[in-house]
Amino acid sequence: MFIDTHTHLFSDVFDEDRDQVIQRAIQSGVELCLLPNIDVDTIDAMHELELKYPENCHSMMGLHPGSVGEDWKNKLDIIKTNLFSREYIAVGEIGMDLYWDKTYIDAQREVFAQQVRWAKELKIPVVIHARSAFQEIYEVLDVLDDENLSGVFHCFTGTLDDANKIAEYHNFKLGIGGVLTYKNAKLDRVIKQIPLDQLILETDSPYLPPTPHRGKRNESSYLLHVAEKLADVYGLPLQEIEKQTTETAKKLFKL
């Protein structure tokens, strides 16, 4: 089976046909979907989806950097209450995003670092969102990384230098999604130089749909397009991509 290690199936854009989307994923071989939280107002929908599909959907808990604003302390308190109230497979989606706005850069850094510390305490991985912020994220991880920390840089679109830097941490993987299938992204050239056992697959649905679905809503069944592209990049059979990425994801998330 394949594992979609990052999908927001609880998003309201799936409200009309969520069950069909999940059935399509299962039929295509994507039997497990890992759900990263975004904000305090997405928690209930995520939990409801996990409750309905306990064999196929597993929740994470975290505060997305895009949700860090003036009221970040209150939000972080709610995230903490949830995180320590039950078991989650990871602390996510967390990180830093300085692409649009740097107003809350200090708050983003503090929120990220605190959530990394909680993950270490709970001994579960972190799922990192890094957009125009690799250096800032490295500065936090350089201090906090140790044998109790593991995780993934989700939607990796960095350079080979970034991949090598991330590999120096104790146990971090790279999440590969639809961007790999975009010709202009040239991500395949970087990925070709990275060992396959460093990678896990994701869609980030409903965002970043792979070719040939660009411009449409992404969904978990489209993970196969990413896997097929990866097979092409490595010159390996699709079954080998399936076996290795699933094994890596199971180990990282203790599935």
C-alpha cells in the first residue's frame, strides 16, 4: 500500500464528496492518510474524520505558521491542551513561512520551537512547513536537534545543499509531492541525488495537484502520479517506490 503522509482531507473543500475521495484513495492503493492540523478551528473536523475512518486516517496536532498572528499565545494553549490530551502520530503542521509576510517572524520562531520541544517530550515526529524560511528553521533545529527528535520537511522543494543539511540531523526525511511532477520546478534533478530511503510521499491535498491535474483540487488518489514520477527519476519499478516509501513512513510515524 501507499501512505499519503500529508493531506488535509478534513478541509471544507471536500465537504460535498469526502467519502468518495477517500474511497478513490483506497481503491488506488493509498490506504493510509495522515492528517496535519492547521489552526484551532480545524481540530474538530479533523477529529471527526479520524473517528469515521479510524483504519485509514490518523491525526497530527500543531499550529501552522500561517495561523500565527496577534492571538498566537491563546492558539498555542489550545494546541497544547489537545496535544497532551490523547495520542497523535506527530506534531504538525508546524514550521515557518516568510513568503508573504514577515510581521510575525519572532512569534513564528517561538511557536515553532515550542512545538518542537513538545514533540521531543512526547517522542513523536514533527511535520515541518518551510517556505522561504529554511535558514530560520535550521537555526531552531541546530539548537534543539538530538536523538529524541525526528520528523519530515513536508513538500520539500529545496536544493541539494538543503537536503544534505537536513540529512545531518538525527532522523529527518523529505516529503515529496506534486511539485516533483512540475517541469519548471526541476525538483527531479535534486531528488535524483538523494537516497530513496530519505523520502516519503504526500499530496498536501487539496493543494499542489500533480501533473496532469494542475489547476484542479488535489486528492489522495493522485499520490500515484508522484510515485510514478519518482519511479521514473530513480529508474525503478513502481513496486519498489511503494515498498521503500511506505516502509520509511511506517518507521518515522511508528505506524
